[in-house]
Amino acid sequence: MIEPTGAELQVFGKVGTTAVTASLRGCPAVREGDVVPFAFPAGGIHLFDKATGTRLD
């Protein structure tokens, strides 16, 4: 699913069987159903515990 939110584009998808959400800045040419390769700096990742919702540091 893709949701434009002004300056960002929220992309909801899966990496393998794991659900992921990515916030993409700018106007990337991404459409529903696209396979999107991407890379990111390790410092830009925020992980959360699925059971509690607590951020993992």
C-alpha cells in the first residue's frame, strides 16, 4: 500500500514475510504492486518490539 503524506510517501510492504513501513522523501516513482529495491544507513532504522511496541535501541 502507498500513502502520500505531503513531503513523504509512506510505503507499506514486506521483506520476506516481515511487514515493513518506509517513509520516502521526495517524489519517488513508486506504484502499488512495484518491487522496490532500496538501501538505507543503519542509523536511519527504527525497530520496535512486536509484542510491546517498545522501540529497540
